[in-house]
Amino acid sequence: MEAGLGMQTIVEATSRLERSARLLLARAGQLEELVCHGEEEAWIPYLLTLGTLAHVLDHLTPGRRGELLTTSQMAARLNLSPKTLLRRKARGEIRPALECGKLIRWRGDEVPQ
């Protein structure tokens, strides 16, 4: 846990970021329609909205704060099915950060060889 922040505060902040991401996504959709219809003045708000959305999503990405990922989360990050990820692990193509019996956790920065 981060110094000075309680778990409840972190949960509330994450919930707020998730709501913000949904609002930014909706706004980006509205602005995209304007841009596609040739409204030049919509470009700057559109690009600012996309930049902010990318920044917010980066903070919502599992593993961003150093926590370990589940196999499902790691598979999603690699755009694989969990079963394919486990097959690659069995073949030695990728190694998890932690493996204790059936418990497998990933750092998120592992790269298949």
C-alpha cells in the first residue's frame, strides 16, 4: 500500500478514475463525430480528450502500481487466451514472477521468447 493512503482512499480513487474514463470515452466519441464531419475546431478538444483518456487508462492498467497479475489479466495484456498463456509457460517460452503450487502470478513485463 502506498504511504499515507488508506485502502479505502485507493479504492475510491480507482472508482473515480474508472468513471472518468467512461466519461472521456463518451466525449471522445462525440468529438470524433464532429471531426469526421469536417469541423476543424473540434480537432484540438478531440486530441486533448484522447491524450487525457490515454493517461487515465494507463493508471487503470492492471499491474501499473506494482501488483502481480493473475493469469487471466496477463493473458489479456498479451492478447492471448489464459489457456494459451499456460501452454507457453509449460513450454518454457515465458516465466511467471511467482509460482507456488497452483498459484501463478505475473509481473506484467514478462515477454514471450
